[in-house]
Amino acid sequence: MSEERPQNESDEFEEIVEAETDRDPDLAVIEAGSRTLRAQSGPPQGDGIPSRPADPEVDRALREVEGELAKRWPETKLDPSLVRIESLMDILGSPQRSYPSIHITGTNGKTSTARMVESLLGAFELRTGRYTSPHVQSITERISLDGAPISAERFIETYQDIQPYIEMVDAQQEHRLSFFEVLTGMAYAAFADAPVDIAVVEVGMGGSWDATNVVDAGVAVIMPISLDHTDRLGTTPEQIATEKAGIVKQDATVVLAQQPVEAASVVLKRAVEVDATVAREGMEFGVLSREVAVGGQLLTLRGLGGEYPDVFLPLHGAHQAHNAAMALAAVEAFFGVGSQHARTLDIDAIRSAFASVTSPGRMEVVRRSPTVVLDAAHNPAGARAAAEAVTESFDFSRLIGVVGASADKDVRGVLEAFEPIFAEVVVTRNSSHRSMDPDELAAIAVEVFGSDRVQVEPRLDDALEEAITLAEEEGEYAGAGVLVTGSVITVGEARLLLGRG
């Protein structure tokens, strides 16, 4: 087998593969800072994010698996090809074809929508498998059965079961299977072993050559497309849409969010080529009304088969309402509602399903007095949605931002989106090798906010404490708050520091 580096890759490879998905949740900075912040925040909540295994032997075994995965290309290192994952699926007996799938792509909203789809399907007594990425805190979050992450024991067993076949593919291919390819294989194998009635699968990046695209999904969900990962997917909405439209298969149903015209045109062209049916947000389905409610929002949704009034969604922001409309239409399409059957699904089941949805790290309140909100926005479109949601759902007299971002993102665009709502911003970094140096981030922040509104704290725990202190200066009842954002990794580590893990 040849050297595991694609042509033209830089010497950063050796440094990047040292950490599982570029991060280490046990860094001293997190462990040292967590005690004080945990004490301030209260006990962990039941939010579906698993902690480290309590059994030392299980924890040791899970760390060994994480270590093995860390030796492979991380998901930020790509060789656009389905050859390796297709070979693994062939050897495993094509487990991904033993159940139907709903496949979700787009720039923002994929994970929240996948969680909603999963909840809706579960309300109709279907056994679900959900595969999402990246994880917020625990690698086991990525593979869920019946609405809950698989146990550490099952994660370990799944890896060990397919490990001999992984090694066979590694020996046959020019490059070994990547971190993301192995996890995808594990998810598909775990779903077949369960077995599940349906899999809800989130694309890792793009669509056409994403490792998840070995499924033959009857429903393809395309969330809003904007500029992100431009070095890999293209520099225009049209180019990015071309990659994402690759998940649309022959005779499938496409559930299409509102898009830039050029992106929508690409998807519609692909649908024509493969005889797919298209359901468009704003045309065949959508949000009819929404109003802010305590703990979320109250919606009236128009589905493919009719109206669904008085739906409570315990998530904040207009973008989550649109995610809910997308999820509902996807499930209706799976059940054949719409052109085939003009009927609505059971309204009580729909209401119950949406009312139980959680989406950790997405407009998530993790502390009160002062209120601390986490949101994993990491591109300008996501940041704008988060800023609008904060303004609409929280009556903050003064909002302090904590921002830790990856160096390969449009950091200026993210900061500009938050500038109107942040009184001050504390820039920091997370444990990822990709995290932007705090001084570099501060230089950009000063250009956006001005020097008097920017503070630098290289350690995330110190940044959180500083932001909370700034908010507390307003007084206990003044209504100041903190928003932690910029990266899924930053949010995940902040959750751990604040006692949610």
C-alpha cells in the first residue's frame, strides 16, 4: 500500500492526524477550568449528550478505538472519492441497502433537521437510526438508535466487528479509509444490525463524493445552500449546489429549502435528469405562521398534505421553524403524503414529536443568572440566523460574545454578523489544531468592533469567566447575557466547562 497522502497535500498532515477530529476533550485547560464553572452552572441536564463511560474498562476501550480512528485522515482532510467506502460496503454485504433512508445535505441546519426527522418518525413507531456530524462532545453522538446515541459498549463492539474488513480495504486501496469513512461504515453496519426501519443520514460535506452517498435514499433533503468549505466545494452557490445535488437519486423525492436562484436551478436540473419529484419550500410546503413562546415558538406548518396548527417547537429562531417545515415535508414524502395521498399525518403525533426535539449547541441555554447561550454558528449565514434568533427570543440588555473559530472559516463574515448584537466580544480558541490564534482573531475583531469592545483570553475557561463577569457587572436583574459561538468544537468544550457533560 502506498503512502497515505494524496498528491499536493501539505506537511500539515502529520500534525493534524494527532487528534481525533482535531480535538482532545481531556486537555488540561478544560479539566482545570471545568470545576468552577460547573459549580456555577448546576448539574448536567438530560439532553442526549453522553458523558465519558463510568466504567474504567469501557472508557479505556473507547479511548483505544478513538486512538485508532485518530491515526486516520481526519474529516477535514479529503480525497473526493467513493471507491474506498464502496469497497467496505461490498465486503460488509451492503448493509446500507437493508433499510430505506432519508438523506440530508445543505450548508446549515442539517443536524437540527435530522433530529426533527428522527423524532417525527419515532412518533409513528418506526425504529430509527441517525448519523450526524460533527459531534458536540462525544464521538458516540454521531450514531443514534431510537433517538439516543449508541452506548460506548456498542460503539466499541461495532468497530471491532468491522475492523477486519476495514483492514482488508486498507490493504487493497492506495489510501486507507479515512476517519469519516470508517465512522460511516460503522453507522451503516450498526443500523443493519439493530435493525432499523429507516435511517436518517446527514451528509458530512458536499454530497456527490461524500462517504454517506452510498445510500440509495428515497427522500433527499437539501437545506439552504450558502458559501462554506469553498476550497473544496466551489466558490459560488451554483458550484456548491452541483456537489450537494449529487445525493438526489433516481425516482427520489427532493425536499428543497428556499435557495438562491442559481442553486435552485442546479437542483431542479438534477431532478429532471433522474426523474425525481421536487417539493419546494414556499410552494408545496412551508411555515404559515410563527410566534415566540416561552421556551421556543408556536408554529402553524403547511405540509405536503395540509395544515398542522399549534405545533410547539422548543427551539429558538426563525431558521428552526424552517427546519421544522423541512423535516415535516421529508417525513410526509417518506410516507407518500402529497401527490400520492392528499392527507395529513396524525396531528397529535406531529405535535408530540416536535415538542420533544432537542438540538444541543444550537441556541441552547446552559446557565441562568447570567444567561449563557451556546450556538455552533461557524459561517456568516449561520451567524446571521443566530443573531436574529437571539434578538427575537432573548431580551438581553447587554450581550457579551465569546468567539473561538477555525482559521479556515470566513471569520470576518461571522464577526460582522454578530457585531450589531455584541456589546463586547471576548476572543479565544478551542483545543483544535485548526483553531485560529486568539491574537489573529483579535486583530480581525478590532477592525470589526473597535479596540474598546474586544478582549483576548487565550484559554476558553478564562474567556467564559471573563464574559460572565462582564455580564454580571450589569447586576443580577439587569438582563445581561453571554453567547458562546464560532465553532462546534468551541461550543462542545464550553458545554463541558459549564457542566453539560
